[in-house]
Amino acid sequence: MIRNSFFATALAAIVGITAAAPATANDLRIEQYGWSNSAGGAQNGFRNRIRVYQNGRFNKVIGQQRGRHNLSAIGQAGVGNYGATYQNGNRNVAGVGQFGSNHTTVLTQDGNGNIAAGVQVGHGCDANVSQGGSGNVAAFVQACP
């Protein structure tokens, strides 16, 4: 009886520990439609979130996060688009939305509390936003031919 009670207590402790893990875990969601799309990246820290949506062909996404409470959201529709977010720090937010073809966006954040946004429409737009320090806000919209 004591042995069963010990195992029940140990099992309850393990369940309690594993139940608490998701509250500090990183989160990644990917949806891809079309053909030959790819997405990848890395997360180091806790409560980082990456969201990816791609529809079309030959689209690529990279999301890398080091720190806490960072959010990266990339949505692409079209052909041959490339979107990348690199976040190093805490509470950074980066977003890319690309519609059309052959766009390239790279958002780099090194610091805390930075916000970077984007949108590219048409064909062949290039954007490279780099934020260092804290509390920076950047936004861009491009309509390329």
C-alpha cells in the first residue's frame, strides 16, 4: 500500500511538472498550401511564437528567435517569395505579408520591445529592416510593378 501511494504521488508530481511546461514553452504553427513551399527556423528561450501561412509555389520562410515573448508572423501568397525574421531579445514583434511573386523581406531585431511590419504587392520587391536597441517601430508598404 505504501509503495502504491509513493508511485501515485510521484506520478502526480510528474504530471504537474509536465502540465506547467506548456505555459513557458515556445510555439510554432505552420500552414502551407500549394507546391514546393518550405518553412524552417529555431527558437531558444521561452514563450516565443512563430506563425507561418503560405499559399502558392516555391515560397520560403525562416524564423529564428532567441529570448522571451517574441512574435513572428509571416504570410505569403504567390510564387517565389522569401520571408525571414531574426529576433534576439525580448518582446519583439515582426510581421511580413507578401502578395505576388519574387519578393524578399528580411526583418532583424536585436533588442527589446521592437516592432517591425511590412507588406509587399506586385513583383520583385526587396525589403531589409534592421532594428537595434529598444522600443523601435518600423513599417513599410511597397507596390512594385
